[in-house]
Amino acid sequence: MADVLNGVPARPLAEKSTAELVQRASEQLSRLVRDELTLAKAELAEKGKRAGIGAGLFGGAGVLAMYGVGAAIATGVIALDLVLPLWLAALIVTVVLFAIAGVLALLGKKQVTRAVPPEPSAAIASVKADVDEVKHAVKERSRA
């Protein structure tokens, strides 16, 4: 079997020099770090997307709440002016607007909660597993 990196026949690990082993470990470690950074970047991008959606839903809830306040004020004015039909209709519109705002606020809160904490937990767990594996391999190698 040939060494893919150098194009020479592969030798057993026991026959390799310390410099070769250090070079190989360095290459593997570099590749591992690059892969872990790629995973962390992808995970943070996903959490950022969720936070953005949540913030947008909160913004929509705020806009509708402002319309609700305007409708409530209009309801009060109309209620003072007329006794029943017009203000009752305005009150119904106000209740509907606040209900929609409440639903949007709950959806926004759920999205923001899913994005927090903004740490790449899967990447961190993977790095910890890699470190444990390297420690185990070093211990096994030192015993041999």
C-alpha cells in the first residue's frame, strides 16, 4: 500500500521516524481543526438565521401592537361619540389585532429561544471527543 501524501510505499508506524510521525500528526491535526471550524461556522450560521427570524417576528408583533393601540384609541373616541354599533365594531378589530400580535410575539420568542446560546454546541462536543480520542491514542502509544 502506498503513502497517499508522498507517493511512496507505506511503512508500519513502528518503523517511521519521530520526524515523520510528528509531520503526519501535524497534518492530521490541521485537517481536523479545519473540519471543526467548518462545522462551527455552519452551526453558527443556522443559529443566526433562527435569531433573525425571531427578531423579524418580534418586529411584526410590535407593528401590529401599535396598530392595536391606534385602534383602541379610535375605539375610545368612537365610544364617547356613539353609544353602541360603531365602537363595538372598532373594539372587535382591536381585540383581533392584539390577538395576532400575541401569536406573533410567541412565535418570535420561540425562534429566539432556539437560537440561544449562540455557541456551536455540536462542534464543541466534536472537538472534546477528538481531544479525548487523541489522549487515548497517546496513552496507548506510550504503553506499547
